[in-house]
Amino acid sequence: MTATQIATQSEPIELDISGMTCAACAGRVERALNKLDGVTASVNYATERALVTGAGSTDTLIQQVEKAGYGAHLRESADDPWSRRATDTRITSLRRRLVLAALLTVPLMDLTIVLALVPGWRFPGWEWVCVLLALPIVTWAAWPFHRTTIRNLRHGAVSMDTLVSLGIAASFGWALATLLFGLGGTGQGGYWLGFGTTPAGADSIYLDVAAGLTTFQLAGRYFETRSRRKAGDVLGALNALAATEVRVLRDGTETIEPVATLRVGDTFIVLPGETIPTDGEILAGVAAIDASMMTGEPVPVEAAIGNSVTGGTISTNGRLEVRATSVGANTQLAQMAALTEQAQARKARVQALVDRMINWFVPCVIALAIIVSTAWALTGTPLQQAVGIGISVLIIACPCALGLATPTALMVGIGRGATLGILIKGHDALEASGAITTVVLDKTGTLTTGQMHVTAVTALGIPEHELLRLAAAVERGSEHPIARAIERAATEAITDIPDATDFQTHPGLGASAIVNDWAVAIGNAELIESSGAELDLPARDAIERAQNQGHTAVMVTRDQHLVGVLAIGDRIRPDARQAIATLRKQGLETVLLTGDTAAAGTRVAEALGIDRVHAGVLPAGKAEVIRELQSSGKKVAMVGDGINDSVALATADLGLAIVTGTDVALKAADIILVRDDLLAVPDAIGLSRRTLRTIKTNLGWAFGYNIAAIPIAAAGLLNPLIAAAAMSLSSVLVVHNSLRLQDFRATVPAEMRS
């Protein structure tokens, strides 16, 4: 990516933005970028990033951001050093200013209390000692608020920092005016403590308010920034899974090289305890692979020759020789991180509404504070009290929590999902999940394993193991799914599979060969009847049983005599029953969608406890079933394997695709389930719902706080110090509430419970 990269609709540019202190700042940067011709920008305050599409070069975009008074840099990666350095610098600066403010505010408050309550202890010039203590607080410590205010005023704008800066300036300015000119008091000086009626002679000069307001705001901003970085670290943890070095095998020699040098087809070695550097196929070795950090699955999975492995997982107990199948941005880990990062960068529809509200909210608050102070003064209220009420309104109304309510919850919820193998593509999925009433599940590949197995063996006149020997001898070496299923079943039961000669395939019918001087044929009824064999009653019963279960009946003959029937079918996934039960506990109706017969579909539905069945549905008709359910007033989630379900997934209100490998970024679903675990479906819905509830809780608190606090402050019932503390605390509470999403735990399969 170069500094002159051009944004297109298909390849948006991401910019890291520095200098934003509230949602109003994000709105200002967004408006500045959208003024450029052909540019569409979305700026997220929580992630401090801008997502830009349209015909704009990076240089032009950065210049436009800088003109608005902020810094910008082309985002290079999820762990971008520029953004990380900017955040660290900001946290360090806030920490230093907070320490100084706290160290000076404590003695200032103590001095204020003592001298206000005990006038006899006052000494000549004590007022100016207090001013000197307050001066570094309201200037250097409070400079971030003043700097942002000055920058905004240059551009004819205001932000939440404007309210804070005005509150500090008004408090300190009134204190100086009181000392110099005796405004509003008896002329004897004194301090207003902010907690009830002050003693005679202790008139208000607000130094304690100015210092306390600065300290509280710095503390709130410092903890908020740290918490937001912690929220972003969820994604950083995903990127941290990637190995930085790889043990490459070249010409029989192992050399350690940077992962970036690895190419598709290269062979690399993974030792016990090492992280697998990229996606690949095992060429030699056996190991238990720990994928819990990516999928949330707690039990390591055995992997051997021919199995695929995923970069970022760990070989716990074996040496593996692996051929790289995907590298760089094409690996599953890289695609998971990219999808998660893109989802975090997007803004929810409700957030766009909040951003618009904040743009006019701040000017209204400033006007309201002036009106309230003036009104109280005109009613005969002492001037210092009227000013204090106006300052309280100015401070308490800062909508910082409102600006953080949605993006922080989205950021943490989406990041937590990524660590559980649940990729939530954006806010649309979260908003849709809250209204879902019905979950439609595809059968093959979703509720079933998608792999053919021998489900029943009916031997006629010969031992069962002999039937498997004959069938496997004919099918050995064939790549047909039915042949592989028969060979696998025979290998599990017996060890002495004989060789076959004169092998012949009969397209659409089956195959035949000579096994131990016997003419053996295996296939469907048409092939068997053409060979001269007769289907007797036991054979017909076995065929009917297989067909009723939706399985394929394969018959075996030996020298034109029927010797057995094999039922071949797909197996229900072991975790399907628990997944369906969990969905029903979530209050969701479950529907089975299958192309099999009604009898086969009903059998699966009854075995799993599914409410309804739609059988005989071709792949092209799945979307029509979804639309019929929607037309009846249901909000539908569709769960498919992501291969032939793309239209149905896109039609549903919420699409969940169970996919693996490099297919991750190619699906039409709203939520991608990377885990090879059907329990990921209720987990995804549960996490989405909890994230949505967190957003609603945050917004409810933020709106409720402002709606309740402003009238209380305007009524003169809230002093500035408490207002400052409450405003800072509200932002921290919103971020903390969002961070609780990290505690979301995946459902553990019953067989894994101790």
C-alpha cells in the first residue's frame, strides 16, 4: 500500500485518526472527508479509524483531515505502529497531567476546607497561595481540553471538550474576579465548597471547582482511553496468534526464516508446542492440534497425514511436516482478523443517529447554561450561586457516554466473537439477531457431517465381515464418496481386504470385479437386476428401511447371487441435539430444510427435537421457503454450510454460514461460523443478543443520565464538583459495561463436560 493509494468502491482506504476526544470530533472529521468529491467516509470514534470509499487519494484524504484540525495516517495493519504509538502517547500525557492535577488538587481542597470553616486560621495572602496551587491545574493539566476547544473554534465548531474547557475557565475566572473585585461576595474572600451552605465570610471563588473539575475529567478521560485500548486489544490478540518465524524444509535442510518468505507449496516443520505458521496440509507426522485460541473449542483435535491445519493453532505433542496451502492475507487467521477489523470499523444505524444528535447537542447546552445562569440572576439569586448553577449545567450535560455507548459495545462484542470462531460481519447482524423468531437449518453438511458412512449392513447368506471384504475389495481405490464410505467401514472392522482384478465401472449403476475367483458386483437395483440376481423379501425390506431413512441402498452380488445390502448415508452431527435444545431454550422455533423425502426429514427432526420440516426442497427453492416464513410475520435466521446456500443466506433476516478454510471471506452470510461445532449457532445468536442488550443498556444509561441530570443541575440542586465527577464516571461506566462482553462463554458440548 502506497501513500498515494486511490480508494475505490471495492477497495476502501482505512485511516488512523489522532486528536479525536469525543464523538463530535469524529463527526467533524467525517463531514470534512465527505466534502471531497466522490468520497464517502465513516469515522468511528471508538476505534479512531476512518473507512473511506470513492475517488480519493490517501494524500488528499490526510490533508483534508489535517485541515479539520486532526492527524491522520494510512492504516497499515491491525497492529498498526502509528496508531499504537499515538494511543500510547496520549495515555502517557493524560497520566502525567492527572498525577500533577491530583497532587495539587488534594492540598488545595484541604486548604479550602480548613480556611473556609476556620476563618481565624487564615493568613495574609492565603488566597493567592490557593491561586498558585490551582494555576498549573487549570492551565497545563487542563491543556488537552483547552487545545481542542481552541482548535474547534478556529474551524467554527464546538465539542464536548468545549463544555469542559468553558467550565474550567468560568470557575477559575470567577475565582480571580472575586479576589480582585469582590464580585458576588462580602469582599472578605472565601471559598465555596460545593456541598451546601457556606459559613459567613467564606464566599465563593470556585478555585476548588476549577481544580476538581479538571482532575475528575482527566481521570475519566485517562481510564476511558485505557479501557478503549483494552477493548481494541481483543482484535490485537487475534493477530498476535500469528507466528513470526517458520522452520522451512529446503533440500532436506531445516532453516528458520520470516513467515513472510513462505510461499504456497513450501514444506515447513512444526515441533511440539510450536505455533503453526500458516494454513497447510500434513505430509508427515501426527499431533493433537489446539485451536482453542481461535475457535473456543477446548479439546485438542488429532491431526494426521492428509489433514488440513490452520495457521495460528498449536501442535501440542507431535512433530509435523506440512505443505503450505495458503499464505499471507489468504490464510484463515488473516481473513478472520480482516473481517473482524472491518466489522469493528463500521457504525451501527443507531450510532449515526447519536452522532447527529451530538452535533447540535453541545451548542444547545452552552446556550442553556447561559440562559439558566441569567434566569437565576434575574430572580435575585446571588451572582456566585447563579454562575455555579450555570457551570453545573455546562459540565453535567457533556454527552461523552452517549458517543461511546454503541461503538465500544460493537468493538468488544465483535472481537470476542472472533476469538470464539464466530465472525460477525457488522452491526446489521447484531440488530437482526434481536428480532429473530425462527431458525431454519439446512440438513446436509449442517445438521449432518456431510460425509457418507455405512449406516447399516444386512448380510444375506454370508457373514457380515465377508460381505464387507467383498465390497471393499471392489471399491478400493475409487474416489466416489460411496466407495470411500464402504472402504472406511471395512477398514474399521477387518484387516484382510483382498485384491481385485478385472475392475470395471458402470456409470450411474456401480462397479464390478473379480475377487478370489468370484464375480462380485456392487451397485443399485438396476445393476443387480441386469446381472441376473433376484431381490428377495429380506433384501427388499433392507432397501425399504434405508430409503425411509433417506439413505442410499447399495447391493452386493457374488456370482450372480445377492449376498447383502449396505445402507449408505450421512450421520447426524454429535452436537446437533444439544445445539437444537439450546436454540429452543433461547425461545426460537426451529425448522429443518432438506431435499430428502418427508420420511427422512421427519426422522432427523424427531431425533433432534426440531419443530417443523420442509422436505423435498431443491437448493434453488430454499430461498422461497425463507420468503414464505417471512411473509407469515416471522424473522428468520438461516443456517447453511455456505456452499449452495448463498441465496437463502442472503434472503434470510440473519444468515449464518458454517464454513472452513479459505472460504471464510467468500460467503453471503451475516455471521460466519469458523468452528466445526454446531453449538456455534446458538453461541453466535447468544453473543449477538447480549451485544445488542449491552448497546441498549449503554444508550439507556447515557440518555437517562443526561435527561435526568440537566434539569437537576438547572434547578440548582447539583454542585459543579459532583457534576464533574458524575460526567466522568458515566463514560467510564459505559466502557466498563461494554468490556463485560469479554466474559461471554461458549456452550460446552455435553461430552466435554467433566
